[in-house]
Amino acid sequence: MKKRKNKLDEMQEQKMLHIESRGCWIAFIGLMAVIAAQLVYYGRDCGNQIIGETIVFLCMGCYIVFECVRNGVWDRKFEPNLKVNICASLIAAVAAGVLKFLIVYRERGTDDVSLNAGIAAGSVSGINTFILCFVLLSIMLVAYRWRKNRLENGLPDEQEDK
Amino acid sequence: MARNIPIKVARAEKDMTQKALAEAVGISRQTMNAIEQGEYNPTIKLCRSICRVLGKSLDELFWEDEE
């Protein structure tokens, strides 16, 4: 099939990329909110209902993470280090903990036993999420450093100099 | 970013409108206007095209003095 010529000039192309980028993040945050809302509202029984959203959400997340690492970029504002990874994992852990608490609390009712069960489930979920996020971020950090090092040192001019 | 007066002057010398220059370079008028207003920083490729059409050097059109 014949490839159509780009009708946009460079400024319009940049604006289009900005718009698409914002659209991507709106979809990403929207999907996350929809999944969280359904989990809280329907509880554990909503597995089949959120499978589509979860697959799209995971595909988007995986694509962004792997493409960033492949191109040797980490983040615009945050340094790639252990401290940032711990902070990010803590944020994810708190979010997962609160979500789990709300799911359990809503399922069981509003008495003291449910409250305690919710706190316990939320804590366990938070700890698990923290460990999982931290391990994944650490792996990504190692992969990023390896890839960046390779991209920085594997440039054609450097090879010619040798 | 400061307004790009040299492009405006060079365009006036050649008696070209923004639209005519934009068409000669192969961009939209809104992009040409944004460059002149200092709202868009063009790529070196586009700078060279503008210079070629206006018969000026990169220094003459895009160099900004420190002060």
C-alpha cells in the first residue's frame, strides 16, 4: 500500500504529538480510575468485567516502560536512583493498600471487625505492592543503565575513533 | 523567546507576504507567524530553507546577540 505523505509541517507535527501524548495519558489515568472504581464498587466478583480494561492498561504501561528503557530515557524530572524508586513504590503501596481496604470494607459491611479486616488486607496488599514495585523498578533501573551505557558508548563516531 | 525581526525585514525586502514565504518553504502560515513572533523554535533544516528562500545566511536571520 502506498504510504501517504505527511500533510503537517514540523510545528503542527509537534502539536499533534503533544495532543496524542495528552490523549494517551488521559486514557491511561482514565482506565486506572475505571478499574479502581469497578473493583471498589463490584468487589472481587468483577474479574470478568474489568479484563478488557486491565489488558489495555497493562499493554499501555508495558509499551511505555519498555520503549523508555530501550531508548535510554528514564523520566523528565526524577533521577534514576534508589531513593526515587522507594518513593514511587511507597506511593503505589499506599494506593494499593487504600484500594484493597475499600474493597474489603465495602464487601464485609461497616462494623469494627470489617474495619480491622480491611486494615489488615490493605496492609498486606500494600506491603506486597511495595515489594513487587520496588523489585520491578530496580530491574528496570538496571536495564535502563545498561541500555543507556550501550547507547552512549556505541555511537558511530566513537567506533571510528577506535 | 524574542520576536524574529530579521525575518520580517528580509521578507519585506523581497516583497513577500507571510503566506508566500510559508508556501515557498513548505510550511503553514501559522508556523511562519509563530517563528516570526518567537513562539516556535524551528529546526535547523527549516531555518536553512527559510534562509535559502530569503537569500540570507543563518547568522543574519537567526543569530541573537548576547545583550
